[in-house]
Amino acid sequence: MMDETEFWELVDDAREAAEGDPEEQADLLVDRLAQLDPDSVLDFARHFESRYNRAYRWDLWGAAWVLLDGASDDAFDFFRCWLIGQGREVFEGAVHDPDALAGLLGDFDEEIDGDGEELGYAADEAYEQLTGVVAPDLEIAPAPPEPEGTPLDFENEALLAERYPRLWERFRG
């Protein structure tokens, strides 16, 4: 069984080796996962998916909206993958207080940062490489149909500036 510490070590090692490039990080993660046994890859996938679901929150979506200057459903999905890819401290900090991302993030390049779509597929790719078949159902609770918390009007810039003062000042100010 892969524990939470091992999960985050894999994420961190790949990010550091990729020097923060999310696509490169995903490729490295696939390579590293493919060196494990299939059950460990599924454990990794469960850890990833449960955090991905945990980050399905209106307040985090609002933070993504400020950071990315707009975030569709898909963009928010890929943002959540990217957020996991930033490691435990950033992920947990952002889930606890989305506006804290203003201080948790180092350099942020809108061209490459904030989109971790490929990270979301890393475990599936590794599993297929190892077994030749598509990964089975992970048997964890599905994401809620709607994000947790209270919906926000993302089009209301005054509201966003008030709700995320640090993010607004750093990325929109």
C-alpha cells in the first residue's frame, strides 16, 4: 500500500526534476510509476483522485479564476491537477485558504502554470504501460455533482478583489 507520504514524494520528485514544467512533470511521473507494481500505481491514482475531488470547491475555483484570468469547467479541472502537482504544502494551504496561494506560489507563468491536465492521466498511462489494459475503477467516492461551498459570481471583479485580496493584488493589481 502506498501511503500519503510516498504519494507526495513521487509528486515532489517529479516536479523538482521537471523544474516546475507540468507536462515534463507528468512524463517523469509516468516513468516513475511504471517502475512500480500495478497495485501501487492504482494506490497513487486513488490518492490523486481523492485530492482532486477534495479540491472541487467554489472558493478554490474563484482563486483559479483570479490566477488564470478566467477558468472554465475544464480549466478548473486541469487547475486542480496542477495544484496537486505543486505538492502537499501548496495543495493543503490552498484548500484551507485559497487566497494563501498568493504567498504559496513562486514564479507563475500563465503560459505553462495552472494547467496540469497531463498529470491527471499519469497513473492511467503508467498502468497501461505495465499491464496492457485500461486501469479499473478506483472504487472511491465520486466527486460531488456541484463544487463544495457557496457559489461565487466570477464575473464580479469587485467581489473577487474583496474575496481574494492577496491574489488580486499579486496577479491582477
